Amino acid sequence: MECIACDLTAGRRRLPGGVLHRGESWVVEHCVGPLGVGTLIVKPTRHVTGIDALTDGEADELGPLLRTTARVVRALTDAEQIYTCLWSHAGGVPGHLHYVIQPVTRAQIDELGTYGPGLQMAMFTREEGPDPDGVVAFADRARERFAATSSAPLHPDSVPPLAAEDHVCPDCPMDFATTGPDDVRAIVTRVPGEARALLAAHPDDAWRTSGPDGSWSAAEYLCHVRDVYAVFTIRLHRARTEDDPPLEPMLNDLRARRFGYAQAALGPVVEQLDAHVAGFLAELGRVPDEGWDRPAHRYPGERRTALWLARQAAHEGRHHLSDIVVRLHDRR
């Protein structure tokens, strides 16, 4: 999840230059503190306060990224040395990990009469923030350098980004932060019965009508909900049993087109939904209390926990049943 305790991530201090590089589990941004133009921050997108808490995937990405970041800084500055350091206390308590990658010049050492931690302390005491225009110019050049060295797959425009760990849906009563595993179980358990009741209450042709903007028909939404519980059963199982597994995107629109969901026989779809929900609930029951923080990832920057997977599965069922109701009533 994004670190809500960190000024840099939570946005309480605006970052000049924006994100320079986004990897699977780490981002690079320009430092807002008084350590000079070209000083970069490497931080995990998941809230982590110790190196020992990193997953194998996060640790594997960190070393090469620190080296790449130092090379970018070296190429764009006249640094005599590149400091790489981690001071992870905030207000006297362990804070979100931030690696500082700082270019240090001979001119800075001569001016302040010190080096190493003493140089950094002198710069913090002086409290001279970096020139915003200089930061933006540096960020633009650094971003180009990172792009030239990155081989990470980009997030395709055709795939919607994942909701945040603390997502609050504006259209249905779903607040991820207050939804626990028992809430998920209760929400998901009701989905097949509510779908069956809707199927019994509306004629078949009502399910085949697309939205006025060409959006899915109720039949397509119902098929999608069925798919959700098959896919999320597998995703949750992998998060529970594997170390930070990669998740295939669902490619919802492709499924609807290729498999003819608009014309699907809906009785069997509801029967399959019953089976998929039963499988999902069985998998949900196998996640131990200490397993809800286990990570899985999709595209760069899209690392989510097992608890998020459970919450998202509940949200998909609740939200799309509402979509089905709206589509059925729109036809009248």
C-alpha cells in the first residue's frame, strides 16, 4: 500500500518534478529536503519500516535500482562522490524506508568544511531548499535517463489501474479500510442469491440490452461477476502460497467479446457463480491471520496485499450487482 505516514507519499509536501521512475515495488523521486538539486529518494510503494521486512521480490529489485539511480545522478551532476544512505526514523520512531542518493561535490565540502554525515547535518542546519526550477529541469533529464535504462513492462492504457489498498467507492457502500475478512465473507456469501433473485425477476431480453453509451449489458456484468470469483480464488491462493506472485490481468472486455457473454445462457452462469463463490470462500478460510499482508503484484507500482484481494473480490460482487440492477431498470 502507499505509505500514509510519509509526507512524500501522502502529498502533504508537494514533490517538484514528480515520479522519476516507477518499478515493481519501488519509486524514485526528487528529495524535498535541503540536500541540493539532484538528490533523489528511492522508496518502496508498500509501507515498510525495515529492510528485514522486505519480500524477496522487493529486495531483488532494490540493489539494481540503487545502482541505476546512482548512475543517473553521476551522469547528470559533477559529483565527486555519490552518498547512498538510509536514516529511517521519523519523530523518534521507525519511519518509511527512504534511501537518499545524494551527489556531493568538492565545492560543497570546501564551503561547509566537512563531509559525510557532518555535511548532511550542516546542510539541514542551513535549511536551504533546492531551487524548484532546478529540480524540475533535473527531474526531466533524470526521467529520460531512467526510461532509457528501464525494461519494466508499462501499464497499458486499455487496462484500468487497480484500486488503492484504502479505496473508498463513491458509488457503493464499500470502504476497504473498514472491511475485514468476516465482512468480505458476509458480502460474498450473498452474491449468488441476489443474482438468482434478479434472474428470476426479469425477462431474458432485459438482460441483453447494452447501456446507452455502449457499456455492458446485464448479462455481460453477470458473466463478469462469475469470472471474478474464479480469478480471485486463484489470486488469493497464489498470494497465500507463493512469494509475491505476478497476477495476470483479467482482460474483462476481451473475455466478454471472445466468449459471447452478451448471448450467454444465464441459468448456467448463476450455477457456475455458486461454485466459484464456494471456492473463493473456501480459499478465504485458509488464509491465516498473519497472512493478510502477503503481497502479489500486477504491473509496475501495482503491488497489493492478500487482504486487498479479498476486499476487491467483495467489492466487485457488490458493485456489479448494483450495475446489473441499474441496467435492468434503465430498460423499463
